[in-house]
Amino acid sequence: MMVRLQNLSKRFGRRMAVEDISLAIEEREIFGLLGHNGAGKSTTFGMMLGMVAPDRGEVSIGGHSVQSARPRALERTGAIFETPAFYEYLSGWDNLRFFVSLSGQHVPRARLEEAVAWVGLEGRIRDRVGDYSHGMRQRLGLAQALVPEPSFLLLDEPTDGLDPLGILEMREMICRLRDERGITVMLSSHLLSEVERLCDRVAILHQGRMLFEGVWQSPPVLWRFVVEPAGQGSAILQECGLTERSPQDGRGSLWEAEIAGEFDPAPVVERLVKAGVAVREVTPERVTLEDFYRETVTG
């Protein structure tokens, strides 16, 4: 077990920011923490990094308590927490050297160069950070997080503000860090399509409470049939496992079914037509993580 959160709770004044959160993250896992702004994600990350003291509960990383043995727990932890801040007038390389010096540890030059190579900044690392794009700053922040050779990496909105190509490149880097270096990753993101592609498991926070935690698997495809009711149409659709829904804007009768595996709508349509039913629309729609998230937080 790489990370364990046990009954974490934190209150700020009258507001309960995080209430009784427990979860465990396995080694080499990519885990997504989801929630609206104010759901408790940043407070949870703050407690995981020892920056916020929980009112109750404990965080352990690599078997060491963040609350009672923070240096040991965080010695192999890297993080991009909130927007990476750098000195604009210094080069990317000098920024890295400066922040490493704050740790008081000797870090070999080769390790810095390896981190820079991993994020693809070799050609621009000597340039002023003030001349960097947002994506390059994100890469520099990731390089900084990789310097301690972490076993666990915590990323707060790693794709925030990136263009489509930057998002793709960041996704590929995160997967490589897990696959090639065995790093366990926990991340938050408002881009649920990216979380769906990246994460092995997710947790959903809402108003400080954890509403869901587990493996995200794409549900069956939702098939929609819009028909004009006539003849034996209703009976045919019921036999095929569809359920009638409310009509949509006078388009006819709406029927839906969640169907796992392969499904060929052609025989159903043929039966409907032979029964004198006008088939206006047949549409497949996959239920996404975004759909699941919306349903979870709205009840």
C-alpha cells in the first residue's frame, strides 16, 4: 500500500471542509480525486502534504505517518500543488537548482538533467522562465517534483490551462512515469475525459464528503429508440429490453435501454417497421465518467 487516508476530517470555522474521508492507493496506481471547487480536494491534498493539520484522522505514505513523521513520509513524494511558482528572471535550470537548495540535500547534477529530460525541456531549460509558455511552466513544475525520485507523485490540475497537444503530452508523461518508473500517481482534474483515460480508480468528493470510491468502468451503451407508437411497437420494444420514457418535444415515443456487449439494432427496427411503427431515430450513447459524476453529485 502506497498511500492510506484514515478518517480524515477538517473544519474551518463553521464550515466542514473534509468529513471522515478514508481511502487507500496501491503502488503503481493512477488515482483520480474529483469534485467541484470547494468540494475538499485542496484541503485533502494539503493534509496529505502536511501543510494542513487534520482535526481528526491520519495520512500515511509509504508506511510513514505524515502527521507524526512528515520528513520520512514525504522524502520520496513529489507534488505539483496549485499553480507552480517560479522566479521569472531566472532560467528554468537556475529555478530548479534554487528550489533544490532549499531542501538542504545534495542533489547530483545528473539527477536534475534526468528530470529535465523526462519532461522534454532540454532545449529551453537555460531560457528565462518569464519567456516560458504555460505548458512549459507545467513541465518545469513536474521536473521539480521528479527531482527527489519520488515513489508517489501528487498532481493538482496537471493539465490546467494546456492546449490539446499539451494535454496529450502531459497524459503520456504521467502514463510513462507509472509504466517505466513505477511511480504511484494521485491527481485532481476538472477534465473528466482525461481522468477517464488516465485513472485506474477515482473518488468523488462533494461538500467535504466522499460519495464514491472505486474502479471506474464504462457502463453499457445506452440505446435510444424514438418511434411513433402504432400496432405492436410497445410490445416489441419491451421484449427487446427497452423502457418507455417521456416523449421529447413531440418527436414520438422515446424508449431507452442500457445494453452490455454487442447490440445490433437492425432486427429490432425490422420488427418495428413490419408492425407498422414509424422509427424516427435510433441512437447509441455511451455513458461517460462526466455523466456518472453528474448523477453522483446531484443525487
